[in-house]
Amino acid sequence: MSTIERPVGAKRGEAMGLLAGPAKGPVPLDEVAVRLHPEDAVAIAKVPLLPRTVLAADDGEVRVGAMIPPGHKVALRAVAEGEPVRKYGQIIGFATRPIAPGAHVHSHNLAVGEGQLTLDYAFASERPPVAFVPEAERRTFLGFRRADGRVGTRNYVGILASVNCSSSATRAIADHFKRPGALAAYPNVDGVVPFPTKGGCGAHYGSSDLHLLQRTMAGIVDHPNVGAYVILSLGCEVNQPEDLIGSTSLGQGAAPTVLTIQQDGGFAETVKAGIAAVETLLPEANEATREPVPVSELVVALQCGGSDAWSGVTANPGLGLAADEVVRQGGTVVLSETTEVYGGEHLLTRRAKDRAVGEALVERIHWWERYTALFGASIDNNPAPGNKLGGLTTIYEKSLGAIAKAGNTPLNQVVGYGERVTERGFVHMDTPGYDPVAVTGQVAGGCNLVVFTTGRGSAFGFKPAPSLKLATNSELYRRQEPDMDVNCGQVLDGMPLEQLGQEIFEEMVAVASGKKTKSELAGVGEEEFNPWVIGAML
């Protein structure tokens, strides 16, 4: 991505004061708006821009033609119908009508344009160097080292439902261990977490869709953040536990405990048996203790949801700098949501470690084009209504901001949904853009920490991986502070982006070492496990 210039100038309150009454003269653009690149035809309003306000930009004065809400775009120069509009120095869409300087640029005059965008993938042509931190100097965190060498940031006992029909039983068992004092004898266990599902049956036996579900289920319990687990089955489902175990990593080593409602006396008796099974597993899980491990053992899911126009200016590039530091320390960061890379994928293919990795990403882009067309849909149906209220207009604009989460290191691997991440550094996982489905795949692939940026607001959490939430603007942080871990809106008040990146990185290390995130303190994270369902439901 083109370098993002840090916004500078007055604080938001001071800028508000400038527009409280009739302007006495031109207002410096950088005091009330952010222009991200010299080639950009638009700037992002930091405060409401009132009609007739004159903005003094580097390339001339612009008179605002209509009230422009914070986060929305104001045109800095004329754009003819059909011409591209640039933000981040990249094309975010094409004018659907002539745009005058000072006009509000949004859905009424900007769209992706059918077939108008041409991207030069230039595979592996701009692979950036990485200044790795020497192993002896790498940062550490307190994690749970597992027998296979992987490291957990949490230590849960899991209860996995193989089918919807056994999901209520998983919740009933987990609820038993939420009673006060139920886990007092097990201080090293973070909790007992259920993994209910809405699937597991109604699928084609032997299908790739069923295999995807099994891979996801296996990845969520055969995970460094899960110290032990039990599987609950109904008995007659398509997703038979024997197949689940035999076709995945669950078949390696000791076979897990499986309880079956149809064979074990029905629902109530199976719940009793499940409680007893967990009580047997708790002492085993409690034997795990935190120990210093290098930050290279972090596998971080990079995620955004409820994005706004500031996502690509504050939180996402700040997270990108923190992600770069994780990679420099020898760790791994995982981008996902392929539908929110669309239109900006050329920035990633250029960073691919080789042509094969770049082509793997493009193949997934083409798959999504075919997949959405099959249902008469378009990838540009994303951004969502809330994104548009926050100032985002097209999927190209949203994607360019979302990609900033991935920082500036080489793209080393492209993996399928829920597939185990095997390369270190920056990795892309193919997922939908729907947050719980995307994070489910990332965690199933091995991510032991989630960092989630939001501009509109979110109460997202995800067990077994702790989820840090970054607010893109200070107003959101003040309004939803009990849910937000970091205020990235400080960048709009003058904090250097590098300082924000370091703050995010330090928070990652603290949370990996056991500090509770805001979502964990609120008890959020048991409703978000949501495997991707692609195939037909029979």
C-alpha cells in the first residue's frame, strides 16, 4: 500500500471551534480533514464541514458545497464522469456523474464501475526486506508450551458438539462450571468453553463441505489454547465422530472422549457424563503452567468489523505496524476476509515471496467472483450499510483500508479456510468477510490471539483466543470504552502512528501473557464460533 501520511494539525475540539460560526477566512485543510496521499482527489472530514467553508489545500482553495459528515469524503478537485477517484493513492471507484471541487463524494456519485478497474499484479516484484530481531534479543511473553511445541495464550477445557443436536448439551455442561468456586481448585485453567454448532447434518456425506467443517472443528479443539476437550454426539448425524477423528489431526495420539446422547441414556444422562468427563480432564489441564516464550510463538489473527472511514487511517495501519513488529520478532500474522481484499489484491501479490504465492491469492479472488455470481450477487454488495454511514463507499475503498492491517512484510503463504498455518511471517487465509466466520477459520488455523479493529463499534470476543479490540476514533472509544482495549483515535489528535503501533504491540504481549481483554472481562466470546458453510443443505 502507498505510504499513509500521518494526519497533523489541531485537535478535534479545536477544529470543531473553527467551524462553530461563519468562517472568517480559508481553513487549513489538515486542521479539519485528512488527505492520505498527494495524488488523492478526496480528503476525509475530521469534523462536520459546513457549506461555503473554504478549505486551503496544497494545490488550491476549495469551497465546500454541502454539509459533509465526519469520516466522509470531500472532493479536492473536479472529476469527470467515468474518471477514477483516488484515495490512499489508489483507485477506490469511478465517478458516476461529474464531481465538483468541494462536493460530498459518496454512493450518489461514486461506484466500482463495471470492468473499469485494471490491476497489475506484478507478482513478487516489491517483496520488502525484513529486519529480523536476533533470537537472543527477542521479546518474550508468558505462554503455555504444549507437547507438540506450539504455545497457547490461554488454557481452556473445550466441549465440542459434532452436530446441532448435541449443542445444547455442550452449553449445559459448560454452565455447570460457571458456578462460583467450580474451578477454584484449578487456577491454571481459564474456563470450560462450549463449541456448539448449527451444522453437522444435512450435508452430503463425504463432501468437501463436510471435510471443511471437520477440519474447522478439529482445529478449534486441537489448539494450543485448549488443554483438553471432550466431544458430544447425538449418534445418527452425518458428521460421525469416528470420521471427524479419523480424517483430521484428532486421530493422532490418544483418542478423545466421545459421549453419544443416543447411546448414553439421553440428554440429561449425557450432560451428567459430560460433567464427569470434564472433571476428569481438569486436573490434566491444570498441570500446564505459563513460562517465558519468545514472541515468535504468537500467531495473530488480524481482523476488522464495523469499519468506518478512519479504519484505514488509524487502527488498521497502526495494527499493521504492530504486525510488522510481530514478524520482525519471528512470529506470524494472519489476514483473512478475501472479499475485503478485493480491488486491492495487487498490493499483496507484489509483496508475495514468489509468484506461486501471489497466484494462489488471485485464484481465490477469481473463486469468489464465480461464487458470488452463482447466487446473482456481487462482491461490491460489501460495504455494509453501517460501513457506508461511517463514510466507506465501495469495496475497493474498504479493501485498501483493510489491507493496511497486514503491515508491510512479504506475503509468505495463502491457506484455505481453517487450514493449519505452517509458514511464519505474513499469511493470508481465504475466508468470507463475516467476522465470526472469518475468525473461526483463523483460530482453527492456529491463531492464538485475535486483534480486531472497529470504527462503528463492536462487542466481539472469541474463545479460546483472546480478542483485543481497537477503536478507530476517540468518539467511539469514549462511547464504548468497556468494550475497547486501545483508542486508535489518538492518531487524529497528533499521536505518531509509530507510537500507536508500539502501544498495540505491547498490549498484544500483555494479553498473550494473561491480561484479560475487555471482551473477556465482559464474558463475551462463546457465541462467535461459526464454521463456514459453503455447500448445499440437504
